[in-house]
Amino acid sequence: MADEITIKPKSESAPVAIAPENQTVSLTRTYLINLCAAVFGVSFFLPWAQIFGANLSGFDLQKLGDEQRLLWFIPIFCVITIVAGFAKASQHIAARLTGVLPFCVGAYWYYKIGSDLFHVLTYGAFLSLICGAALLILPRKTK
């Protein structure tokens, strides 16, 4: 009788599944980033500064001059961040760029106005700074 040789296929290793808690953390982080971007976009239309008794929003301030038109980057980057989140694309870069914007605007205004800036700002500006800080911190990768 002839010797039979049996060849067993090498057992394929099962694909490593991502732990459900990592997916939950990722989804929660995406939802938080989207929420912060949405609140930040809404804060563009809230009062940012009180000048001569008038409450001016970011929308009103961008009408004051050509250099203030750069404020339109705020709602544009908020929309880009939210769309990246819904598209399941990496929104880390968009969120961080969006988060830097209120600090850049604040630094510019501080350079122009000086320490009186903090007497002029209202809740819309502070809300945008809080959302900006959150958008800088939230996109960090978990270990």
C-alpha cells in the first residue's frame, strides 16, 4: 500500500478584532468633536464683543474691514470638521486647525487693542475659546 501524505493547510490566524471599547471611545470622541465644532460654529453668530453699547457677533465683526473677513474661516473650518466626522475620515487635522482659530483671532485682537480686549469680550468669544481648546485636546490619539 502506498503511503499517503496528508497536507494540512496552515491555520489562518483570525483577524484581530478591534476591541468594542476602542470603537466606542472613537465614536464618542468623534461625536464630541462634532458637537464642539457645531457649538463653535453657532458661537460665531453670538455676541463676541460689546463696543459702544452694541453687542457684535463674529458675523458682525467680519463686516468691519477687509482683515476681519478672515473670521469666515471659523464657520468654514467648523463645517469641514463636522463633514470629516460624518464621512468617517480622519478629522484630527481639521479639528486642530479649527481649534487654533479662536486663539489666533484673540492674539490678533490683543495685539491691536491691548489689555482692554478682556473688558470688551462677551460670552460668545469665551464660548468659542472653550470650544477651540476642546478641539485642540479631543483629537489626541488614545494609547
